[in-house]
Amino acid sequence: MNIAIASGKGGTGKTTFAVSLASFLSREKTVALLDGDVEAPNSNLFLKVPVAECEQVSVPVPAVIDDRCTGCGACEDFCEFSAIVVIKGKPLVLPEMCHSCGGCLVVCPEKALHEVPRPIGVIETGERDNILYAGGVLNIGEPMAPPLIKELKKYH
């Protein structure tokens, strides 16, 4: 059985309820608690699960292979998020704007782009008293939480 405690204004007690429920249910069986509030994960402040592993999560972003690029601008034209701009015939990648769709690599006629990983956060995991804990921690200033949350959901 999966129980999700989601949405609601800050301070309504989502974390308190989730931690209390996990603690109660763990008396009878092993439970998993995933803290998906990656911008402010607080569950483990209450649970005090020792973090056994910490896995870095990255998203792919384009990088330019300078000696192949002709400055045609196909990558800039394709990008819906303005993550690539061509200045004086040279593409400039703005990694924080990139949504990692990979389309720029497909449309580049010179194959002058390749993907490199950009770390966005970590997933901490541990176990204590029949509670399997996994919590995402988004890097400070990181604008996109969904890729980290998606990776965290694999721990259920």
C-alpha cells in the first residue's frame, strides 16, 4: 500500500503527520518514508535515521564541441527555454535554464553538441527501527526540483 501526503499550505502539518504515521505503522511492519519536499526536507529531523548512503542526482545538459560548431543557430532556434543563445556566432549554454530534452542535440546539423551531467541535488537514504528513509535534498539555488523528485520516487 502507498500513502501520499501531498499539497497543502506550509505549516499545516504534512511532515508531522507523515512522520507520525510512519512511526506508528513501523511498530508492526517495515515502512518506507520518502521525503519529497526537496527544497526543505524535514522528516529526518524527527526520525533521526542515520544516513547510510548519499547518491548524487544529475540532469544532462548540452555542451558545445567548439571545433565542430559553425554557429548556425539551429540549437538556439529549437530551444523553447532560451537555454542556448548564439552570441557572435558562438553558442552559449545556460545550464540552469535547460530542461534536458535533448532536442538541441538532434537538430544540430554538425553534431557539435554532447551532453554532460549537471548535479542538482542528492538523495539520502538510511534505515532505523523498521523505517526505510529516503529524502531528496535540492542544491541551493537550483530552479528545477521535479527531476530530483522523480529519481526519489524510485526508492519506494
